[in-house]
Amino acid sequence: MAPYLDINLKKLQSNAEQLVTMTRAKGIDITGITKCVLGNPKIAACLVAAGISSLGDSRLENIVRMKAANINALWVLIRTPSIGEAHDVVANVDVSFNSELLVIAELSKEALKQHTTHDIVLMVEMGDLREGVLPRDLAKTIEEILRMKGVQLTGLGTNLACMSGVKPSHDNMKSFSDLAKRYEQQYGLTFHILSGGNSANVKWLEEIGSPSQINALRLGEAIFIGRETLSRTHIKGLHLNAITLVAEVIESKYKPSRPKGEIGQNAFGETPSYEDNGNILRSIVALGKQDVCVAGLTPLADIDIIGSSSDHIVLDATRSPLKVGDRVRFGLDYAALLSSMTSPFVANSYTRSLG
Ligand SMILES: *Cc1c(COP(=O)(O)O)cnc(C)c1O
């Protein structure tokens, strides 16, 4: 049996619904981020059914896949596009996030060619140092954009935590809102979208009392994993393990816990060391680094991961014995979800009840 992801659509929809309720109370709309599920249309449909009307992805291919499956949403490209993508961006998405005038100029050209207007959200760098225009360059960037035809500056966005781990705080979110307010006034603009961040903003969201100016958050991991992402705290009421990974045992034997012979590097350049705990039940599942980021797996039974290579994970199943043919289920962190969803060797299976 090939390893497969067991995707519980009911749990995912419930997670999305609870986050929608939580964000709506603070005047915030969710953009559901589908990149870590490869734009899976069944999952996208769940998000829409939960009341999320805007879907974002970093990859055009994923957006095209969801549109082809007749998912209806406002489509947002959340990775700032490359120059060469301008044609496809204008043709396929409603809004793109941007940080470079050269790219925006291409989008403008393409929009005119395609007789349309393309909406852009300008990303602002608020401290995490990934994408975004520095606040001191914002005014002149906005002025340049306002001079271009075919593109409309529909909002501002910012992204924290992903790259450097900078926490969204009352202070940096307020600075971001203040910038928006200042330039709306200065240029007579209305920003329809003020997109304040990602799943790392959940704590901030819980802590803000009254609605702020920020009216959108982009959430992926919170929905799929059920945790906020600053300290990976379980978000109350959400299902953990809505998506799990299942693999089959292909060998199970009592063998020594300690390898025999002189130890050099393994296949991945590591030099592992193991204690001698006598004989243990070593069970191998048909799952490896080609399928998933093994470090992000948590066995859901009382077994331990001893090690892994391209195609094998070796488990210590001494406490809960496994035999050949048994299926082992793992919980996933973000890296494990992303890697297994994008591996061509891992199948998808769907569960439609909470069970
Ligand atoms: C990936 C990404 C998100 C979503 O992050 P999650 O941690 O999955 O919520 C939001 N915004 C941008 C720009 C991203 O690249």
C-alpha cells in the first residue's frame, strides 16, 4: 500500500467555521491559504462552505487547479509574482500581492492588453524582513503605482513571523494600520484590503478588544493543523490531526537497539549514535524522506521514530507491537503536511464524518 493522507473534511470545515466566527467578531475576513495542501479542490470547497469567500495561494498552478474544479472565490496570489508571470497573473487571479515596481509595471501592461483592471495589494515590510516595501519608501512607491493604468491599488498587506519569527504585536500591527490611514488620507484612497498577517496573528487577534483597521488575515496552518504558529499552541475548539498520514509496515523484527560496526556518515551526512537498550521491536514502514519531512511526524500510537532514510522509517514498536501489514498513523506539523501533500508518492483519501 502506498502511504496516504487521511483528510478529514468534516474536521477541516469545522476548524474553518470556528476561525470564521472568531475573526468576524473582530471585523476580519479570512483569506484561506491553500498552498500547503497543493490547492486541493476538496479542501478548498470545505473552506468556502465554512464561509471563507477569498482563497489565496503562492502558486498560480494551485489557483488554476481550484478554478478548474469550479471552486468560486476571490482569488489572491500571495507570493509576489515574477516578471514572467505577469500574463498568467492578470489572466487568472483577482488580486496579487506585490512589492516591486518593475513587476507592477508588467502587470499594468498585461492588464491593458487583456482589457481589464488588476487589483494589487502592496506588501509593507514591518520587521520580519521577507517581502515588502520599507515604510520609508512607501509614499513614492504608492505614487508610482497611482500613475500606472490597468492596476488598482486595492490595499496594503504585511507578513510577519514566517522568515525571522518576528511576532505580530499590538505595536507593529498599529504601525501598519497607521501607515494605511496616513496614505489613505494623503492620496485620497480607500484601502479595501488591509491584510495583517497569517496564522501567527491568532494570538494578536484573540487579544485585540475592539475591531482594528486590519480587515483581513491569511490563514492556512491554523485551519489545517489547529494551532497558532508562534508557539504552536492549540487553538481552543479546533481539531488537531484533521489530516493524518498513514503508512504500512513492511518489516517487523526484534533486533538490537545498537548498530554493530564502526559508525561513519549515513545517507544524509549525519553521524547518528544510539544507546544500547538490548533487543527492541524494530518495525519499518514504507515511508521515507522522499514522501515527507520525517522530523515533522508524530506517531499517534505509543511508538517512537528511531530513524529514517529516503524510503524507510524505522520505528521502535516494542511497547505497542506492530506486524507486517499493519498501518501506522502519524500526526503532521506544517513541514510534514507541506512535504507529504506535494510528494507524488503520497495518495489522498477523504473522511467525511468526524469519526
Ligand atoms: C504562507 C503564507 C501565509 C499563510 O501562512 P499560514 O502559517 O499557513 O497561516 C500567509 N501569507 C503569506 C504571504 C504566506 O506566504
